[in-house]
Amino acid sequence: MHTLSIPTWIIHISSVIEWIVAIWLIWTYGELTGNRNWWGLSLAMLPALVSAMCACTWHYFDNAESLEWLVTLQATMTLVGNFTLWAAAYLIWRSTKSVNTVEPNPIKSEQ
């Protein structure tokens, strides 16, 4: 029950690698565009990465009772990560709004 199959391990490990690559790509995009809010997104992804690493570590050691604190840390990092990702997404959205927006004129129907 505790051991994971090889395909499950492949998914776990590839997901962690994929997340690391995504963090790096988003950071690079922030550098290329000069928009530091994208750097914020890449940093906001770190708690989710820690959460994934906690899960992999706990499974690697066959869900040892002495490492049950990793489950709590994983849950906490998932919660923190959800909030940091939300905040980073909000900052990116806010940065795309133009400061000098013009209110559109309503279309008048001709009668």
C-alpha cells in the first residue's frame, strides 16, 4: 500500500522537474519583458514546489511515521502556495491595466 509504482514515481518526479523548468521560464520571461511581476510569479511558485518535494520525500521513505510532519508541511505549503500564486496573478493582471484608460462612448442608435 505504501510503495508507489514505477509509473507513479515517473509522474511525481517529472512533475517536480516540470515545475522547476516552469519557474525558470517564467523568471526568464520577466527578464525579457522587464516586468518584475513575472518574477513575483516565479517566486510565488516556490511553496508549491516545496509541497511537491515533501510528498516525494515522504513517499521515498515509505510513508514513515517519523516523517509525518512532512504531510503537515506539504499541506501548509500547498495553502501558502495557493495564496502566493493568487497574489502574483493579481499583480500581473493589475500591471496589464493601462493607467490612462479612456471610457468608451456608448453607441447611440439612430432613430
